[in-house]
Amino acid sequence: MSLARVRIVLVRPQHPGNVGASARAMKNTGLVDLVLVAPTPLDLDAAAPMAVHAHDVLARHRRVATLAEGISDCGLVVATSGRVAGETGGLSPRALAPTILAASAANDVALVFGPEDHGLSNDELMRCQHVITIPTAGAYASLNLAQAVLICGYELRLAAAADPLPDARGALAPAALGEQMYAALERALHAIGFLHRDNGTHMMRAFRRLLGRAALDVYETRVLLGLARQISWIAGRAGRRERDADAPLTTDTHPGSWALQHRKEDP
């Protein structure tokens, strides 16, 4: 099974050598699509010595300004993170490899790796449906960037050679549409008072995890987008009615107000 639709996304890579070594790891495991998000000024000549026999992968790389741009057309987005506590704890590459392969049958899939010094931010992790955490000794969980790419690529290669292969998934909603839906959902939940300043971020992470596991297609995502917009519209209309009800009567807002104010008292 080909891994041509699995994209490696390196977010703010800092060292050309790591980019070159990542390209070599990709070539070793049959990955060909490399995207760099907001890299530090990258000298390809400095990266090339580490990209032995993978200069073609390095030469075809694309650069984008934001993670959103790098994953906008992907139906499945998987982050890698060394953080294992609480909400950010993830699955091993071996556990997630069948899910990635099944999605890649009909969708572009992104594997997202953070910068060498501190990894992906919480906001970047929120954009991903799944998180991979590579098992390591507890004393030191951080891996070299290219090592992480190689381990993930190796597990995908093993899964691609399995018999039987994972059942293929149909077309999933691209990440750009998913982000549009989540933004509308957040506005709607604020409008009805379900979200507020103290719980908004936490609750939206929960919704993202819930809906991310559902692997929504385009139609399902558009249904939720329409629902969120309808909730916002109804909440806005209800708010306007409340404001109108609380407003003092005037000749402009109540046609009978002038007559009420100027009626003659009964003799």
C-alpha cells in the first residue's frame, strides 16, 4: 500500500540538518510529501548533506506560513507530542498506524511534528484529531526530529505491509472546513451561555476530541456547521426580543404609546 498521501509537516524547524535527516527518513519509509511551516531561514545546502539519497524529497518540499495552511486540505491530521499527561496523552505510532492508512486511501493525511525546542503549542495540538506519543523511558521523552519521523514512518511501513490491510475510509472533511465548523460551534455555544470565559478553551478541546474521533465527512461537517449557525441566529433573535421588551415605550417602538400617554381621564 502506497504512503503517497501521507504528508510530513514540520512546524518551525530550527536546524537545517534535522530537515535533511527527516527527508532521508521519509525516503527510507516511502513518504514523499514534505511541508515546512514557518521554518527559520533554511539553507538547503546545509540540509543536503543529511539528506543522503533523499535530495528529491528535499527539493520538492513546500513552505507555508501557518499550520492551518499546511493541513487545510487534509482529511485527517495527527500530531506528535512528547507530553503524555492529562488531555495531551496520545497513542503509540503502532496503535494509530491502521487509522492513518485507512484514511489515506481516500484522503490526504498529515503527520505534524513540532519544533525541536518545545514541540507543538496547545493551539496547534487542538487542530489535530489524534496525538501520537512515541514510547520512551520516562526520564527523557524528547526525541530528535528526524528520529521521530523515522519511527512514525517505520510503523506506517509495517502497517502497509500487513495482511489484511485496514479497511479503507471514505472521503473525510478537510481540515479547513472542520475549523470553520468549530469556529461556528464556539460562537453558538457562547451565544447560548454554554461556554464562558472560564471554561471555553477546556470545553472546546473536549468537543474537538469527541468530534475528531467521529471522523466526520463533508456532509456531516456541513450539517453541524448549519446547526451552529442556526443556534447563533436564534440566540441573537431572542436577545433582540429581550432588549426590545426591556426598552421604554416610545412613539417609534409602540404605535399606541402616544394615545396611552395623552388619553383624557374619565370625568
